[in-house]
Amino acid sequence: MRLSAATTAERLLPQRLALRARPLLGRVDALLSAADDRGEAGRMSVIAFATRVVSAVIAFASQVLMARWIGSFQYGILVLVWTTMIIVGGLSCLGFHASVIRFIPEYRQLGRLAELRGVLVSSRLFVLVVSSVIALAGALGVWAFSGRIESYYAVPFVLGMTCLPMVALSDLLQGIARGHSWPLSAMLPTYIVRPVLILAFMALMLAAGLAPDARTGILAAIAATYATSIVQLLGITQRIDAGLPAGPMTMRFGHWLAVSLPIFLVESFFFLLTNADVLMVGYYLRPDDVAVYFATVKTLALVHFVYFAVKAGAATRYAQFTHGEPEKLAAFARETVSWTFWPSLVMAAAVLALGEPMLVLFGPEFSAGYPLLFLLVVGVVARAAVGPCESLLTMSGNQNVCAAVYALTLALNIGLNVMLIPHFHLWGAAISTALAMVFEAAALSFTVWRRLGIVMAIFIPARRPI
């Protein structure tokens, strides 16, 4: 029996699609199996991307359960306190969690093992001491100004301060693992193990009869953070000892601190910029509004993790290429823009299509955040369109100008929030954040072009400045 032309075309369609996809799959396979620096960066980015995908699913599910367990008001208190702890914990590293990513491959490549031993030991001790002092000062500050703080925030904030040293240590250990190109050791504890443990401890505490409120949630977070950070410290220390022979130790703490402090400014402005909207909403509005806005931001994080995954894989390679290989650096930097933009665009479309039913999972009142997604996603895609510019600037020694860009962006964001939130509430926060992210992307891309002659923008062809 003779087949019709339409039937034949339908049968041949899968073969044609396979033939067209083969070159693309071949390039992906070549990238991931290559033994050079590009292949290592690609593998690290893929591992980071996969980890962030799983992490985003876990985080989303855990936040949904938390909101269901304790209600929107208590959930708003919990997320504001925990977000503050994550920000302050990261800042307590004073930039060492990022600078070690630069020092470790540099010292290994140049054979300066004594300095490598010194930075690995001193950074851990320094971060623990500084974060502990900040935690103590924070707890005393909450106690001293308790009369000016809403009563429902006071105890959760004091409890949260107790886990600051472990949050800071975990951030530093993540940087040390990234500097050694150990993506699983860097990503799994923070993005997979800790959120799972928080959820498990919370379930156990509720089953034991503790009240379903923000305090119980903070206690679960404290237990999970300590358990994760201590195990992470033991595991990474064992790997370092196995791969680094015993020998003399050289301390150049003044140099390390001088390099780390500008990076600290960059990271500080970036952390605050990323979370300023949540903090400002918490300052001006009630915990219920914080809950809705945070759930919306968490939904959008499914797009954001592409950017962070590429950033995690590219930073170490940027540091290596800055030593006399400008052409390789330019080619690799341009490639990371594509790695960031196209997956982010696909994820953005998916989140906008499914955003409303995802938000309803938190509770019926959370659907109020869905219209905000359409505005916020503009900023996220704009950032993805220029790739990890701040990592390129930081790893190439341009951290000071990068810090200045973030300072301007943060000032713009806070100024807009102060003007708009009192009048437009959650819409004011969303407008402020979207505008600030677009400004950030444009300013960073322009700075990279002026400083390094590299065009970091997806739709602008590569060319050097005249």
C-alpha cells in the first residue's frame, strides 16, 4: 500500500529534526568533554546550573510548605529575618569568599604553595571571628532598640543572629571550593542540603508540638545551618589536606585584605541590591505584604539561577585568562553571555506562563503577586543579556569601578523604593527593582567595554573601542 506524501513527511520529521540537532549536540558534547579551561568552565556551569535547578525546586516547595504551615503573617516575619541573616552573613566575609576564588588558582598556577596555605587558613579564622563579632553586636543592637522594633520581629532577629557565623563560614567554604573547581562541594551544601534540612527540622519541631510560627522556623534554620556548615568544613578541609602537601605558610594578610575589601564593596552592593526590595517592603509594609512579595521573588528565582550558575562556572576561568591572554578572555567572556541569556529567556517565558498557579500554591492571597512578575522579569532578562560582567571586572582587577557601579545602582534602587513604595506599595517595589536592574546591566556592560574592550551584550556584535 502506497503511503501518502503527508504520512511520509510525518515519518521523516523525527529524522530531519535529529539531523538538524546533531551539530548543536556535537558542540555541546565537545564543550563538556573538552580538557581545556573552556571545557572545565562549561562543566562547572552545567553542574552549577543543574544544582540550582534542583535547589530552586526544593526552595520553592519548602517555601510553599512554610507558608502553608505558619500562615502569611508569620511567614512574612520569617522570610524578612532569614533574608537579613543571609545578607549580613555574606557581608561578614568582608570579600574573602570572593577573593579566594582569585587567589587559589593564581597561587596554584604560579606554584606559590606557601601563600596558598596562608590564605586558606587565615581566611577561615578571619571570617569566623568577624562574623561572631557582628552577630554579637547585632543581638545587642536589637535588645537596645527593642522599643523601636515591632515586637513580633525582636525575638526572631535575636535568634537569627546565632547562625550568622555559620552562614558566613558556609559562604567562604563555597568560595574555596569554587577556587579549586569543586562545583559539587561548593553548591550542594548551601543550595541542596541546607534547605532540605530546614524543612526536615521544621517538620520535626511541629510534630513535637512547637508553635507553628516564625520563631520555630528560625530555630529550624539555625539547626540546619550549623549541621550543614560543620560537615562542609570537615569535608573541604579533608580534600585540601589530601591535595596540598604540608609545608611552610606565608601570611600576606594586608595584601589579601586590600584585595578583598573592594570585592567586599562589590558583593555588599550586589547583595543589598538583590534583596533591597524585600528589606524595603519589610520596612514600609506589613509582614503579609512581605510574604506576597517574597513569594513572587522566589518564583522569579527560577529565572535568576541561570545567571548565578554561569557566574559560578566562569569566575575561576576569568581569573586564569587575565594573566596575559586577552584574546582568550574576550572570546570566553562573549560566550558566557550566550550561556546566560538564552536559557534565562526560556525560563522567563515558562515562569510567566505558570506564575499564577505557582503563587496560589502558597495560599489564595499570594496570587496578588502575579502581575508583578511581568515587570520584574524585565530586569532579570536585562541582567542576563550582559552576562556575569561583575565577575569579569572583579577577576580582572577592576573591582573598584565595579563597586562604584553597584553603589550607584543601589542608591538608585533605594531612592526609588523610598519614593514609590509609600504610594504604590508592592508595585512601587517592583518598579524600583526593575529599573535598577536595567540600569545595572547597562552600566556594567559599558564599564567592561571601556575597561577591557569586550562587548558584553547579547545583540551587539563584538568590536574593540577605537
